[in-house]
Amino acid sequence: MTVVSGGASAWTAERVCTAAIQAFRLLPTMPVYAPRRGGLAAVLPEQDAGPLAILSFSETVLGYDAPERRALLVWARAKATGGDVGGSIRQYCAEHGLSLNTFTRRHKRACQRIADALNQATARTAVREVAPHLEASVPELAATGW
């Protein structure tokens, strides 16, 4: 595991992808809405929105309507639920006229861009406020050294 300034573990594309899948594993069918750009919120007050941190950060890095963000979210939910919630990746590609290769490139590029942004923020120490929140939002992953 690579370490960046301050002793924090470096984010990798794989780590970001794993965190996104974990968010959907924890909350596979949780209805979410965007009351405004840049903010996701749980529909029911008793639902913990913590695991959504990495998904919310995806908007900050990639943009609200970015094809890479859409691919990441669709991919993570399909991986987490086996396609039982929201359909399969192949189904999504067919419905949107995408090749599987294009879809795969998009979701991988999204994970890499998010990892790069997190690492840059860590280097600037600004993420010292964000990284603990992300790690706390998915403690199952933090315990495994993701």
C-alpha cells in the first residue's frame, strides 16, 4: 500500500471502485435524490447517508452529468447487487447504445480521476477533513486496509 504525506494510505482507482461497490452493498435499494447539485440525501431520516460520501465526491470530481460518473454509479450498483437492482451492465449498455468497452473505460477513468483528486487533496492536507469522513463512512473497508 502506498503512503502519501501525513501517513495516509494513497487512494487507487481500485480502492475507489471498491468503496463505490461497498456503498451500494450497504444500501442497495436506498432511494436517493439530489435536492441540489453536489448533495445527495437519504429519503428517509433514519437512513444513514454515510456510505454515500464516495458517491457524492464523484460529483465534485467528475461533474453532475458526466458520462464517467454515470458509468461508475451504474457499474458499482450492478456489481454490488448482481444486477438485481437497476439492471445489468450489459442491459444498460444496450439501452444507451454503448459498447461494453466504452462503458468499462468510463468507469475505470472515473475511479482513477477520483483517486487522483483524493490524493491531491491529501497532499494539500485539505482532505484531512474529508478522508476520515470517507473512511468512517465505510468502516468495513477501512478495517481491511483498503
